[in-house]
Amino acid sequence: MQVKKDEELFASGLFWLDRKDYEVALDALVECHLRGYRKQEIEKIILEDYYIPYKNQLEKNYFKNVDLLRNYPYIYSQDYPDFNDLCYQFIPCSASRFIIYDRKKSAFISDFDLKSELNLDQCKANSLIMIKNEFRLGNILDCLEKTRDPNPFLWMKIPQYLFYSDFNEFVQYLQIFDFSTALESERLVFLFGREELKQYFSDSQALLPEWILNIWDEKKDYIVDYINNHYPWTEKCMNSLRETTYSYYASVSRHDLRESIQSGKPRILFVTSRFTTALQYFIRDCACACDRLCIPNQVLIETSNLHRISLCTWFKTLNDFKPDIIFAIDHFRWESAFLPANIVFISWVQDVLPHIASHESGARIGSLDFVLNAFVTNIDFLLDYSYPREAIIEAPVVANQHIYKSYSLNQEEKDLYSVDICAFSNAGNPQKGLHNFLNLISFSPRYDELKLVFKIAYREMYKSFYQEKIFYSLEDYRRFLFEHLKAYGLSIPEENLSTLAREWRQQVGYRILRSVPLEWLHEKGYDMKIWGSEWTDHALLADYAQGVAENGETLSRIINACKIVIGTNPGMTTHPRVCESILSNTFYLAYRIPEENDWANIRRYLMEDKEIVFAYSREDLYNKVDYYLENEEERRRIISSARKKITENLTYEVLISRVIKEIALKLEERL
């Protein structure tokens, strides 16, 4: 009786296969195979009719995914088997359904449906999710989308963890998906087995998941148990590290600290973040200078865009390295109240941020705090905010002559980069600036009225600056906005107006000032390339946009390939691009800033028309561009003279050595 049923089922499978109803036929044949009926014959039929026609595509998917994963940053190195060594053969029976045949077991082991959905109710924007043994790409992508940060900050990303109990099972599924879209986000972290789980989360910068999906029994699951126990373990470790750190620094006398700094070889901990633009590279170059000066140093920075520096990270670093000095840019000791007292704290001030332009900050500068002032021709800025004069040390933004130098370019680089004129800025699109500014005031109950006024102000300022009627001072910006608001019957408290004027200058005015000289050059049709993140959307200059120039050697090679770098920085002429351009063997032509508004006047270090050249108007810009493009010998003479001055006075080695000496002298006076 059973044999007859098997015969009928087998015949049914062949019947539907003949009529090309592949899904019904496959179900019948697989059921026969599971019953042990005519197994070898069925395997041959399924192999020839179902698997072989799709094998090339499965193989192509597999090797593409393997190549992607081998180059992916968030997966531990693995040995991927050859395609022909894979155990699973995926038998397609519909657009979304596969029957899995295990070659080692000679058995059909699973019915795999791509449309089987995972419960993602816990997935919200910015949620930290771990998914266990998820082989359906659609669910992974859905989770990525649901947890995506709607307002990401620079390169900061929220990780999504994919945990697999068995790597060898995971690789089987690489045959049926294309992982490229999922990997583009660079948010997925792949973990295989308990040891990798422990290894990854042993890093104090690793973010722990808030939710773990695909768990059937939380009480028995070792992942849940590990994560739940990891929180108190981390707290215990941090408390222990805090105790030993404070104990060590309590034993360090001010005399010991002073002697270490007077030796010229203090231990320096540089603190920065991946989630900055230029600042992380300035810190990189400070640390490299210390290496060359044989000054012990370490850089505290996020391991990746998915990691964060925690208190535990801080105390582990302090305990292991035991620095004499902590060195940060645009941040102060008081922002990290947990720091031990007996450490010198250096703040290199490079930006006019609200917490810097603050009497409260100035009043909090202590006897072991020092403020490096990049605004070398405007020390009054800090003094006006109550910063102690004795804490301030002149510190222009300098350059790394070991990175920025002459390079021999290959033909591909010449083809990509060569041009007469280059310009660099990550904030050059005025329309983007207006958008940013309007977002800042979007909470206002009178937003619609303010939006109308500020759009009119934007158009009038753009036109005025384009016609060379330019202003720079904060008071001029404040007056400009006041008059526009008054004309439309709107008034704002003076304190709020000053804040708005500062933001308007930073977001809108400065972007217009960076853009307008390049728009003038565009009108004359010069051979030009513009590098930076905002130019691709610029209404007039998008055709010149080249994207972001990677900081370091790549940037130097780009500069090497052009004849003139146009400097349009609106706040200070001692901009890092000056030294980087000249050290990279390229002529630098700056659009002038009135000296009373130039917070770091490059003339303090380089002689005008002998080592640095300025354009004072639109016509002057044209004349000087034409002159120096035609006179290579004169360009080279100025570059050579300026490079000598920069190498002697404006390098990181010179800066670090001088700052340590000045701090040693100041400590001698204080302690």
C-alpha cells in the first residue's frame, strides 16, 4: 500500500514537472525522497532540472560576497571555502523559496523562504540591535533601515550586530544573496561564535546591544547571559581602574610634574575624535611630531565609526599610559570633570565655539591649564572672555612637512589632478549654509516670518558681497540682521540677536565669502578644480567639484598637480592650507581679509609679495592669477622663499618643542 502511494506521488511529481509547474513538482519529489523512495533518481532529476540551470548564478553570488567580506572592516579574518566545497545546494522552487540539499548528509534538510519576516518591533531609529542566526537578507536590510540615524553626525554610525553560531553555516547562504547593499552602510558587525563575541565586547569602546532578536529562550541563551553580565562587569572594571588611576596621580607631586616637563620629554596623551573634520588630522600630526622628537605619546580616538570613547576607556588609558599632559583641540579640562588634578591640560583653541567664547570657560582655567591660541593676531578675543593672560601661548596652525612635500606624480595622478587653479573647502555652498541656519531657528513660533526675512537677507548679502561690498566684523553682521528684521516689523532681544549674527556669519556669510572669488574666476573661464564636500550641489560651481580630498599624502599630491591654490578662508589667513600648499610646491594666492578682521594674520610669519601674495579685489584677483600663471619662475621664487620660512617656524616639531618649553617656564613661575 505504501509503495503504491510512493509510486503515485513520484508520478505526480513527474507529471507537474512535465507541465513546468516546478514548485508543485519539487514538493512531490522531495517528499518522495524523504520517504526513501527512488532517492538517487530523484536527486538526479532535481540536480539537472532545478540546480544546474542556476548554479552559475549561485557561484557568482558566492564569490562576489566573499570578495566583499574579505575587504569589509567589521568582520574578523576568515577562511572561506571554495564554492565546490560548500555543503548546501540551494534548489530554487519559486522566486522566494529554496529547498536546501545537504550534500554531506545526502538529504533535503530545510525549506527556506526568503519572505519569512522577523519581528522588528524593538527596532527604532538609533536602536542598538543584535540579530542571532539571521540568514534572510531582507530582514537584515529592514533592521538597518529602521535603526538608521535620521540626522547622522559626520561619520558617526550606529552598529548592527549579526551573530552566527557557526561560520561554516553562514557561508552557505552567501550563494543566494548579494550583500553589497547591506555592506555599503558599514554598520554591520559580523560575529561568529562565543570567542568572537567576547573578543569584540572586551573593547571598552564597543557599544553593547539594547535588543537581541531571534532568541527563542532568553533564560537559556548564552548571548543574553553574556550581555546581561557584561554591564556589571564593565562597571566593576571601571571602578577598579578609577581607583588605581586616582591613587597614582595622588602620589604625583607638582615638583615631579614640573621636572618631567622641564626634561622636554613629558608623556603626552592627545585626545581627539574621528567625528571631526580637520581636528583629528592636526592631532595626528602633533603625535607624529612627538614621535620624531622622541617624546612619549599616545592618541585617544575612537577605534572606528561604530565605537565610542567611554569612561572605562579613559581610565584604562590613564592607568596604562600615565600621561603628564593631556592635549586637546577646542576642549577644556572642565568638560571632563573625572580627570585627576595633577595633569597638565593643554587646550589648542582654533574655533570660535559657544563654549570657548565664554566667560565661564575663561574663569575655569586653573594653574595647570594652558590655552594655545591659534588666533595669533587677536589675543584680545581670549582676554575679553576672562582667560588668564599667563595661561595663553601663541600657537598658529602649522603643517606636517613630512606629509606635505614635493611628490613625483604618475600619469594617472596627473590626468586626475592637473589643473591651473585649485581651491579647497568643505563649507563653500551658501545655499547649504542658509538651510543650516534656518534649521537652527525652526523651533521659533514666528518661524515663517523669520524665514521670509532671512531669505531676503541672504539674497541681498550674496549680491552685496559679489559686488565687493563685503563686511567681516560681528557688529556689522548684527547691524545687517537688525535692519532687515526692523524693516519687516520684527524685533529680537539683543542677546539673541548677537547669537543669530554669530551663526549667520558662520553658516551663511563665511560660505558666501568662500564661494564668491571662485564664482569670479568661473566667469573668466579659468581651468579650475574645487575640492570639498558641498560643491557638488553648488548652483554655479558644481561642474568644478571633485569631491572630498583625503587629508594627508593624497591631498598633497592633488596640490602638487596644480599651479595656484586660491585661499578664500574668511576668518584668518594663517590657515593650514597656506603651509600645506607651499610645502607641496604650489603657489598660494589668498583673497585678502582686512587686517583688523584677520584673527591670524599670515604676515606675522611670511612677508607679503615675497613669501605670500594677496588679491585685494576682483580685478586684482584676475591680474595676479594671470601674472603668476604666466610667470612660473616668479611663482617658484616665492614658493622657495616661503618654504624656508615655514620649515623654520611653522612645523609641528617647532610648535611642540616651543610649547613644552614655555609651559616649563610658566610652571617654574607658578609652582
